[in-house]
Amino acid sequence: MEANEKLGINRIINSELVVQHFGYWPRFHDATLERITFEVHSHKTSVTFSIATAEFTHEVDEQGHYKLFKPCTIELQFDNVRNTALVFDHVLVFFDVVFEERDDAIDCSFSSSAGSHTIVAEQVTVLSLIPTAR
């Protein structure tokens, strides 16, 4: 993990909820975007992602799928959004998510099944982390 990325994650409010759950900050590989909400309040925009994620073990189940480790749903809110470039398809599957500190903002860039995306916001908050039984 590069220095800018570590600083970006450290600036995420409540990031410790994710670190406590997994023991580290995950890459969100194969996570799916379940819901996205856009809100505008007095010239300030927020975007909230609801992400279903887990880490995968090297063990395979009876159906040949990799077993999941600590599945959960994480809600991330991006406040005072300055810039976005988002592309969607039927089910958005993340390949990699990177948070980097950029001056007084956090730059979140991610690659997915629909292409490359970015959100630049003044503040990012983990609103919730709910363990699931996926």
C-alpha cells in the first residue's frame, strides 16, 4: 500500500470498523455495488454506496466456489463531492478500490466490470458495516 493510499484510508471516518472486521483494509476485489444514492443539500452533494463484500479463502466448497471470509455489507458515504466519473452496467463488480489523499480531498478510484471510475470528495465516512451470511 502506497503512502498516499494509506493517508487516504486514515482520513476515512470510522475506517476502524472495516479494519476491526477484517483485521486490515480490504481491496474490495469481487465486491458488488448493491445500491447507490445521490443527495444534494444546499449546494453540497453526497453519494452513498452500499457494497456487499468479503474476502475469499483458498478453500473451495461443494459447488467449486471459493469460500468467503467475513462477508458483510458496508455503507460508504462521500460528502461534498467535487468530481465524479461513474459508469454502470447490470451488476457492478469491483476489481480494485483505492483511496488516496489529494490535498484537502480524498480521491477514490476503482476499476469494475463496467470500467474505471472516480469520486473526489472532501470527506468519506463508513456509515455502517453489517456482517452477512452470504
